[in-house]
Amino acid sequence: MSPVARYLAAMNDSSPARQDKFRRYRARKKAKGLRELRLWVPDVDAPGFQERLDREIAAINISEDNAEVMKWCEAAAAEVWNDRD
């Protein structure tokens, strides 16, 4: 059995012991000043993903605001990463 199969099987385990394990885990993280955040992101392996991405990139590239948007994105990224020139 592959690790992925074991992981997927364990995802459906809603036993009280498993719930308690994760409750303790979350409590430890919260005590350290962290909070849980779940993100849903695009599945890059999904059928049609690349075509949709290509369409959206093409739309950005032909946009009249492309240069202004790119300048803003680069400034925002530089601010986040603190690497302005």
C-alpha cells in the first residue's frame, strides 16, 4: 500500500482518540501564538487547468493596464520580502 493510500484511509478516521490527538496538537500550536489556516488552492493537475491559466495570462498580457499592474505586483512583492532596491 502506498503512503498516499494510507493517508487517505486515515483521513476518514473520526475516532475519539484521533480527534483528541488533533485537539491537543491544535492546543499546543495555539499556545505558541499560532492559529490554524486552511487554504484551498487550484489543482494544477486538474483537467483544463493549463488551458485556463494560459487564457488568463493572455488576457493580462493584452490588457492596457498590464504595465501598471506588473509595477504594482513587483512593488507589493518587494514590500513583503523587504528587498527594495
